[in-house]
Amino acid sequence: MKGQLLEVSGVSVSFDGFRAINNLSFTIGPAEMRAIIGPNGAGKTTFMDIVTGKTRPDAGRVLWGEKSINLIGMNEARIAREGIGRKFQRPTVFEDQSIQDNLLMAVKNKRGPFPVLIYRPAAQDQARVEELAAQIGLADQLSRKSGELSHGQKQWLEIGMLLAQEPRLLLVDEPAAGMTLAEREHTTDILVEAARTRAVVVVEHDMDFVRRLNCKVTVLHEGAVLAEGSLDHVTANQQVIDVYLGR
Amino acid sequence: MTRSFVFRNPSVLIFLALLALFTLGVTAVSEGFGVGLMSTSFVKTLGKTLCLALVAVAMDLVWGYCGILSLGHFAFFGLGGYMIGMWLMYERTRGIVETSLAEAPIPPTPQEVVDAIGNQIFGVVGSSDFPLVWSFADSLTIQLFLVVALPGLLALIFGWLAFRSRVTGVYLSILTQAMTLALSLYLFQNDSGLRGNNGLSGLQNLPGLNAVPQSTVSVWFLWASALALGLGYLLAAWVVSGKFGSVVRGIRDNEARVRFLGYSVESYKLVIFTLTAMIAGIAGALYYPQAGIINPAEIAPIASIYLAVWVAIGGRGRLYGAVIGAVFVSLISTWFTGGQAPDVNLGFYTVKWVDWWLIVLGLSFVLVTLFAPKGIGGLFDLIADRRRPDRHGDDLGPDQGSLREKEAVE
Ligand SMILES: Nc1ncnc2c1ncn2[C@@H]1O[C@H](COP(=O)(O)OP(=O)(O)OP(=O)(O)O)[C@@H](O)[C@H]1O
Ligand SMILES: [Mg+2]
């Protein structure tokens, strides 16, 4: 499809006979925000696993970018370098290392062992780290070990690392979990800002959060798209109410 | 750049200063260069200990920093020893052969000399032909190159195969152990070309320097070992100090996450594994001329396990911890197993340390792992007051209004 950044078509994957993703198709444009909702076990995380190369689908295609290259079969690192960044459901930062080190590791730069070995932080990289730290509210804590942060702060640090990679597509799995209302609002702002220049896919259970994102919503159920459209549109859908909202 | 590096890592400077002091001190009391308070054999023991400290630094890089519990680094150490040992043995034997043939009425042809050397070296394994692996034994340059290149190449090939198929954790350890075992069993065979279980001997004699007494040679080797340890330590500290160190520690703690940042985890592991194998080779090449003999038993998997024990007891993930562990445990092992430690008479039973030491060592390993995972090096945190409160964030946001734990788990 022309003008799309990511095109997932006809993807299926089974775990021990259980179909976690069932003939799923999904596209997203280059500067678009999309929310994915759906009940537990709908396959939202598995969808991200497939796009980022962690899980290999049994069937289907995942096409990326202007040249429509197929991401299936590429390893995780290669896909990340192509410009797909991912935030995990549970915050995963390097707890043993400082916030500075975490961010610096993520800042877009050469990733090979030898360039990294001789790398010395350039002024612009340091500036970028400080800018990101300010954005995620950790500016005065750069030298702190990230393991000491609260859950919400770890979530932010991970979002900061994601932005540092300067990906063209951000896959964000439940960013607001463990955050206060104020923190969630700030998270919304960061994501909306990011979506101005790149594609952002957000998985979230919190409906108020999704509403604030103010974007197109895709409802997944049993590994396939159940409904798609504005939040009001999908929440009015009887099937969606039955499988998800009516719980 | 260098200044800021040392500045950011004061422990490196302290370590280098202590190492220099130690070397000067030993030199001052040695028989070769000083007042002769210390026996030559003890100087050799200390020199060997420095080599063990160097291989422990390598082990700490690969295990403590990168999380690969390699049980093969003593094999690389041994290979380094064999590579230098071949030249030492060849050249020394040639010296002896040439002297004895010089008395013959007809001057020997070069081929006769080579045959005679072969006879001398391989007589014990019932052969006299030079195997292929000895092709370059007459060239010091090539054998020195092999000290680094052979362990490096073996590590590169092995690592490439293992890391590429994403073997990790205990499976990788078993694989490295299998490699070590295979290598040592191979070397045990007489037709391996390296004199089977006899190994290489007489390595303490430097060819062409027969007139120099061992008391002098031992101090030379002490200096060389100290220099190698200093440089190896500096290199290791530099490698782990910057972003490379960040990535490597990231791999240890969560390699999947590192991948999603776009780093090719396998290449990083391969670089570390190969680099440390080469360091181990150098350490071995300095160790065995001081030991005088190398045989395949030195390469047996148990040696690599000891190496892991040293690093664990010293404190992994910090370079000086590895040095402390290697020095402390290997010296005290020598003391206990060398019969110097007095037996303890309990009345009903006499504890002979030669028999009991291994059990004590094993027990301390278990205790350290369980109760002091930071090892001896962890004590420095107390002294330097670097110990931070063991704070880590609440598992989920502390404030009211945040989602509860059960909502955030998958
Ligand atoms: N590696 C795996 N092996 C076996 N089953 C798996 C694996 N990964 C996911 N599954 C199963 O696939 C289904 C979809 O899981 P997934 O994690 O994608 O759901 P989700 O939509 O992210 O749910 P949640 O909202 O709880 O995060 C679940 O039933 C899960 O148990
Ligand atoms: Mg999920």
C-alpha cells in the first residue's frame, strides 16, 4: 500500500496449537497515532513481538518503509536499527546503571562494537541526553541508578530511551501502568508530541488515557481486528462491548 | 582523554601504583637484584600469581561484566603456554644438540641438526619426526604471534558458532567446558604432536642465556608479568568504562532489551570472548616459563572452574576484585596444598590440609556466593563508603491513583 509506514498483512502465529494471532492485518502511516485496545490475551503484545522480530509468525508479511522491505526473518537488532522502537509492558531499564548511561546507550549513534568501543560522548549527545531527561522529568537525577526509580519513573525513562533512538515507529505497550493521573497526562503529552513526526502505536487498557490520545483506535480480539475507528465509534460497537467493555 | 579516563577511574591508578610498589619491593628483596631475602622459587611463585591475576581479569571481563560463565579460559591460557613453550623447547634443544655435534669430526648438515632436535624432543613419545604443528617452532616472532592468535582464533570460531545460535547461560558454560575437555584429551594423546601427557618441559631455561642464573631470570619474568598485568588491567578498565561497558553490562542484565536498542548482542559477546581469550593466552605464555613445565592436565576443565571460583570470591564485576581473588586464593591454596600449613590435631582426628583444603575452598565458594555475592571486593564499598542504601523503587508507583500491580502485569 502506498504511503504506509508499516503494513502487516495476513499474519498468523500459534503457540502449541493455540492461535494467538489469527490472520491479522494492520497498517499505519508515517506520522500517525494509533491506539490498540482489547481484552487480556487478545494478542496485543504478541503483535508487537512479531513486528520487532521477537516472534516469527507462521504466515503473513510485515512490510516496512518506502521500499516495503519484509521485516520477517530479520533479527531484533536489525529491525531496531531500521527505526522501530519498542517499550515493554513491564518497564525494562538497566537497573544497575545510571539514568545518564541508560539514555546514552539509547541515543541514536553507530551500534557496532568497534565504533562503540572508541566512542566518547559528543557534546550534542550529552545535550540530547539532558533534553530527554528534562522531557521525562528526570533532569536532576541523571547520575542516579535507574534501579532506584519508582515504577512510573522507570516507565518514563523507558519512554525517554525510546525517543532517544529516534525511531520512525514507536510501539508502546501499556505506558501508563503504575502512573498517577498527573503522570499519565504528561505521558499523553509526550506521546502526542512524538506522533507529530513519527508513527506511534500505543497499547493501553485505560480508556481515559486512550481518549486523551484522541486518535484512531483498533480493537483486537482473539488475535484479529474486531473493530477500527474513532474511540466513540468502536465503543458503540456491540461486539466490542460484549468482549471487552462489558467485562 | 587519558587524564579524564584515569580521573573517572581512580581505582585504576591506585591499582597500578600498588602493582608498581609490589614489583619494586619484590625486586629489592630478590636474590637476583636485591638483598636476597626472598628465595628465587618464591619470586617465581609471585610472578606466576601475577599471571593468574591477569587471566582472572580476563575472566571477570567475560563473566563479571558480560555474563558469560566461560569454563574455557584456562584452555586459552594453556594454549598460550604451549605456543611459547614450543619455541623455548626447540631453541634450547637446538643449543644442546649443536654443542654436542660440534665435537663430531664432520660438521653436521642442517637436516642432521633438525633430526637430532626431533629425536631429543620426541624421544619420549617414541618418535623423532617433527609434527606439522611445530613448523614455526624455530621462529620466536611467529610463536609469539600464535600466543595471541591461536586462542583468539579458537575463541572466535567457538564463539561465533555458540553465540549465533543463541546458546546462553548454563548451556553455554557446559559447551565451553566440553571444548576445554576435548582440547585437553586431545593433547593427552601422544600423536597430538605436543608430547602427550609429558607436555613441554625445561621451559625455565631461556635459549642463548645459559649463563644468566635463574635468580635473575625470575625477576625478569616478574617484571614482564607485572607489566602485562598492568597493561591488561588498563585495557580492561578502558573497555568497560565507556558506552561499550554499558552495553556489555546491559547484555549481562537483559540481553533481549539490548537487542531492541539495535545492538547486535552476538557481535559484542564475540568481541569480549575473543579479546579475553587473547589476554588469557598472553598470561599463559608468561606463566609457563616460570612454572618450567606445561602438560595437558593444566588445561583440564577443573582449572577453568578454579578461575571462576577466584573471580567469585574476589568479587565479580569489578576488576580489582578479580585480582584480589586470584592472588588471595591461589597463594593460600599453594600454602595449604604445599604442605606448609601446620596440621591441626583435634585429638581424635588430625586435619591434614593437603586433603582438606579443597573442601574448605569449595565451602568458602558456596558461602561467598550465598552470603557475600560481592566477594572480597565488596569490602571496599564499606571502606570507601560507596555503599548506597539498598534502595530500589517501589515495584509500582507509590502514589495514590496509580494502577495497582495486578493491573500492570500481563
Ligand atoms: N511465547 C508464548 N508462548 C506461549 N503462549 C504465548 C506466548 N506469548 C503469548 N502467548 C499467548 O498468546 C496470547 C496472547 O498474548 P498477548 O501477550 O499478546 O496478549 P495481550 O493482548 O498483550 O494481553 P494483555 O492485555 O494481558 O497484555 C495469550 O493467551 C498468551 O498466553
Ligand atoms: Mg500484553
